Amino acid sequence: MVLTGWWGMEPSLSPEDIDALFALADLGVRAGLTGQPAPQVDPHTLPPALRAPRGAFVTIEVDGELNGCIGAIVGVEPLGVAVPQLAWKAAFADPRLPALTPVEYPSAEIKISVLSPLEPVPAGTEAELLSNLEVGTDGVLIRGGPANATFLPAMWGKLPEPLTFLRHLAAKAGFRPGHWPSDVEAWRYRSTDYRRKTVDIDRRSAA
């Protein structure tokens, strides 16, 4: 299921690419369930669309509850190489949450968020940044000195009021309450999100 679209563009992943991406994510999760490290995928075995570096996040939920979420805003590795590693980390190495168990696995759902490239936006003040965002749609990355934080577009579902959204993001970055540093830089991006239950994944697609 596709939840959100690209910036004025249709997602470039075919249904077969998406099947393969979920099979790779599941490969990472199942490796962890058997005590194995995250799998290393040979990029030459991937479909062309999964060889391109892209930012991505992988989220694991069990019965609708968050079990882990790990990602990278900027893609360094091919998407098909990064996703099984991110899935492994989301299931077993998110420090905020317990590791996925074999008992929970059949009830798990994997969400893969494929990100657009970052677009810089002015951020001299809170108001300036908010005026350059599409509320409810844009993901946001802010950086002030050594501090940085991001909210994926899905976070608007929990924080729909724009100023509240931004102030929670600033708090996540470690900014002092009520203080907007003069050196803040900001970027926006969008996400194409896909969800699939583990029981519905075609594992042959990772072959």
C-alpha cells in the first residue's frame, strides 16, 4: 500500500521492486531472529531501481504498536543494500524499544519509507521556516551547531498544529525552550511509504 507520494512525481519503484524491497527487509528481520547479523547484499544482484542510493527509514510495528524505527535521511548505500540492514536495526537495535521476538514476528508489519532528496529552506526564524513548509506533507531536518533532528512526514499525524510540530522538533534537537539559534539550517523532504505484514511478504523476491 502506498501512503504518500513524491514531490510532484510518481514513485519510481515498480510493484516488482517493492516486492523485492520487502523481501530484503524481511531477510534482515529473520536474520536477527536466528541470532545472525544484518545481511550484506551484493548490489549487483539487485534490480536497477534498488541500486541507487536513497534515504530510507524502516519501521517495525507489532499489533499496531511501534517496535522500532531506524533510518538514514541521506542515502549513502544502494537502497536494496540499506533496507535489510535498517530492518535488522529497527527490529533489534532501536535503543528506545525492546527487540522483536519470534513470537511477535507473525503479528509484525514492516513500513519502508523511501525519501526524496533534501531541499534546503530558509530558517532564520521559526516563522520563516514554517512559511516555507507544506504543512502535513513535508518531512523536516533542522541543524543548529552540533545539534540536529528530523521528523518524518508521518509525524504530522501526531502533531498537526505547525508551531507545535516545529517546537517539538526543536526540543528533539536539544534547542533551549523558546530559543531559536541564529545559525539554524533546515531542509525539507518527502516520503513514499509502503506497508506490508510479514505474513504477506513473498520471500522469493529477495532471491
